[in-house]
Amino acid sequence: VQLQASGGGLVQAGGSLRLSCKASGMILSVFTSEVPAWYRQAPGKQRELVARISSGNSANYADSVKGRFSISKDNSKRTVYLQMNDLKPEDTADYYCQTSSYWGRGTLVTVSS
């Protein structure tokens, strides 16, 4: 199983990005029961949980992104998304997707002021 994250980039403050993470090699029944999450790590800081979505599509968010970010998943595509709106310079970080013991490579999000 490999988690392939994409969608990062450079955006101005107030802008939006959508990150995607595809779980290649994971069978549908397993993905459906997973609880995938997005983490981020800014330079010089510890990795932190951004959002997580349960198998029943219940989501929880870090306080710093509530109301701006939205996590969702498409089981048929084995893909989890992170819609990021009203981005702020402090959202600049490498973003990682995770499920069970699997981690994707980071995708860099840079928000300019």
C-alpha cells in the first residue's frame, strides 16, 4: 500500500487549495473501514494533526483550522481530500496523509501574505 499525496502549491493568503491522497494497493473493504487523517509540519515545529475522518464520515479538526478546512473521502477512489479555504501564512507546512501504519510523502503548502 502506498499513500500518494498531491495538490500542494503556492497560494496567496485568503486563497484555497485542495489536497488529495490516494491509497494505492488498498482494497476497497479495507479503505472503507479506515480512519484517514491529514497532518502537517511547519519548519522547526512538531508534526500536528489537522483533520481526521472516521469510517462513518464523522470528522474532527484542529482548532486552528475549524471552519476553514474540510476533510472528505471517496471510498470508490480510495482517496481522501482536504479542502483548505481562507488560507493563512501560518498554514504554511508540509502536509502528510496517514491511515493505519501508512504515511504518504509530504506535499508542500506555502501561503504568502
